[in-house]
Amino acid sequence: MILCCGEALIDMIPNEAGAYVPHVGGAVLNTAVALGRLGVTTGLITGLSSDPFGAMIAEHMSASHVSTAYAVRSARNTTLAFVHLDEGQATYTFYDEDTATRGIEADDIDPVPSDIEAMFFGGISLCNPPVADSLLTLALAQPERRLVMADPNIRPSFVSDHEGYRARLNALIARTDIIKLSDDDLNWVIPGEASLEDKAKEILARGPKMFLLTEGGDGATAYLQSGRHLHVPAQKATVVDTVGAGDTFNAGCLAALRSEDALHPGAIADLPESTLHHMLTVAARAAAITVSRAGANPPWTMELNDD
């Protein structure tokens, strides 16, 4: 099983009339849902509210074969994210204070079972305490034999303490086996005029065995500690919106590595080129399907394999 750790929330997405309609979302939940739909046994450590939105999220998780057994349940409200679309590109306004996920303390999280293969961390849950500190504590507590992947999916406007957030990210990056950042995220983590490739090398110097760089329509590149790298172009798609695209990419990578028996730290540093290419191609294809339809609606296995 893969455990995803972070937010589950409600995306309020405008319809054609401009009215906001609730959809289940959250970067980490989207990754968990995508994994479940790709046939990977998956659970989600998140906050689940007893409010109607919490019930909506739990139903959505179950429908995509994501276990709710690891959720921290409370009476706090569900986080809301109002989505603003500009030519298909999404930006967000979050309402997160004292919500079901934001309020998670380290002691609220049950011990991780010994048979968990990998842990995934990411999203806005890494931005602000107490949940951000709780998830960092959880990540740092993982044994070296267990693969850890993270995608911060950085939202600078949501961060309450930028210095604290950078320190938290640096500690998380140092523990990860795989770190994924978009080009915008990378330029925020490492400001300045250096090339993306030089910045990728700097990220790898901080500890990860693999760095995944996504550049939207320009494709994605995997960089390894050994100095090797591999680029694949983006898959062609008619873009409806980009909600959930990066989250689906993450799931595609993890699912592909698992299918190649490479979902463990010892395999990541020296992956053969064929495995790297398979991983990136599966991830790019899954993301392309997601952007071709409204909202975060990742593909099922049969869609990914459909010629």
C-alpha cells in the first residue's frame, strides 16, 4: 500500500453560468484518487470533517478505492478552495483556518503499519502549522527502507511564515527519495538566474535520489543523483483546465515504479533508462487525460491503456 499524506478539501469551481459548484479535491487527495484508479492499493492520511463536505470527500475516496481508515476525523469544518480559471489555468483562494486537516497534531496520526511500501507528502498541508509540522515529523520518522516522495505544489500566497515554510521544505527535501517540482516551484525554492538544470542539480545535492521537473506543455524531466537525466514531451491533449494535472502525474510515476518493482529507495538511484521512460510516459499520459476534462478527474487503468 501507498499512503498519501495531506489535504482533502472541496474545490468550488465556477460553472458556465459563473456559479460555484462543489467538487472533491485537494492536491494530495487527487494523487491518492489517481493511484486508486490506477489499481494501486492506497490510503490517505488527512482530516475528515463530520460536516456534509466531509461525507462527500469520504464517499469520493471510497468510490476510487482509497482507504479512509487512516483519516483523522473531527467536527472541524472542511477546507474550501475557490478555483479561478483563466484560459484553463487555475489559481486558488483557500479558506483553511482551524479546519479538519489544518488542525491535525502529530499525536492524532496513528503509527504507520510496517507493510506500507511508500509515503507521499505534498500540497497546502505543508504550508502552515499545526498540520505542516505534524506531516514533517511523520516524514522524518520513516525508516530508510520506505520510499518517500513529495510534491510541495507551492502556493506562496497561502504561506503564513515564509522563513518557516522554507525551513520545513528543506528538511522534507533532504528526507525524500523522490522530489517533484514544477518549473515555477523550482524557481521559488531556488531564486535567481541559474538554469533549471543547474537548479535541479542543487536540489539533488540536498539529498533526494531523483528529482522530477514538470514544465507544463514542455514536458517533464527526471534527474538522478548519478548525473543521468531523461526528458519526455507532454502528451497532446485538448486542455479543458489544469486542475489535478500535477497530482495525477505524481500518481502515474508511483504506479509505474510499482509495476516495475522499483518502489523502494535502493532502486531509485540507478533506474535503467527503460524504467525511467516508462515512468515518465505513464505519468504524462495520465496527466494529459486529466487536463482534457473539467476538474480533478484522473483516469482509470482502462482509460490509460486504451489505444
